[in-house]
Amino acid sequence: MPLSNNEISVNNKKNESYIETLFVRNTELLAKKVDLAYIFNQLPVGLFKETVKTNNAVFTGGKSALDIWGINNKKDTVNIFELKYENKKVGIISELLFYVTVLHEACCKRNGMFGFSETKSNDRGIHHLTSQKFEALNGYFLTDSLHPLIDKNVIELLNEGVSNLGNIEIGTLFYEYDGKEVRW
């Protein structure tokens, strides 16, 4: 669920949720870096057969959500961001790969295997994803650091793999956080 102002604690400024909020509230930071018109957070990524019900869950449900996402100014590309803070685990790769494949099917393919269910609220921006099919999808590791084994060669290998699925590109955006604000 997207974060509200009253969910942020002054004592809780050293976690991913807080940093995610900083990026979403300071839209210019990501918007200028990757040309975004819209920025949202916490896009649900549960997969369900036919309708969203616990018994119909196929894969991840509950609180599983993509950290940050947006649509570029030309309105032809979806950009997704897997945010990590002080977390160098290689699991960031499987998370981002899962998200790019599911969202590519739902947002870019004309007859994709997945789609979005109706939502009661527009605060997640899902209506932007259901209004059209997009030409491309970019997935980013949005992090302060990566595991030492995740280097340029690994990113190239990931891009080679996802290119077989369609117009998908994976990249890395490194940010700095000083306990108050994020910056490049």
C-alpha cells in the first residue's frame, strides 16, 4: 500500500520504506534521471487465476509489491525500480527479473498472459497501466550498493536474456543517502 504522511516515523529514517517515500515525494529526483511523467509506489504484483482471492493465488500475494514505478513523458515506456538500502544480497536480481517479466506481459504484450484487476482506488496509478499497451519496459536496480558479483557483465547478461522477451532493458541507478535526503 502506498505510504501516507502519517506512516513515516522520525525514528525510522534508516529503512527502505522511508527512502522509497523520499523518492516518491521528491518526484524530480527520478523524473529527471530517467524521464518520468508519473511516479508511484507499491504496485501489487500478486498473480491470481481469474479473480483476486486467496484461493486463486498462483504466485506471491499478500503484501508483495513493486517498490517504485513510473511512465515516461512520451507515455510509451514503463519504468520499474527495485529499491535496496544497505542490502547487498543477490536476491535483487530475481526480484527485478520477476517484476520485468510479469509487467512486460501485462503492460506491453497485446495478448499477454497477465493483466490487472479492477482497483477501488487510483492512488496506486494502476489506471495508467491499463489505459494502453506500452512499447518498452525498463527495470532498474535502485540502490546505494550492489553485491560485488553484480557487475557490468552481469547486467549485460541480464539484458541479453530479457531481450528475448521483448523491448526490455535493465540498468542500475546508484543513490546516496545521508540520513536526511537522497541524491545521485
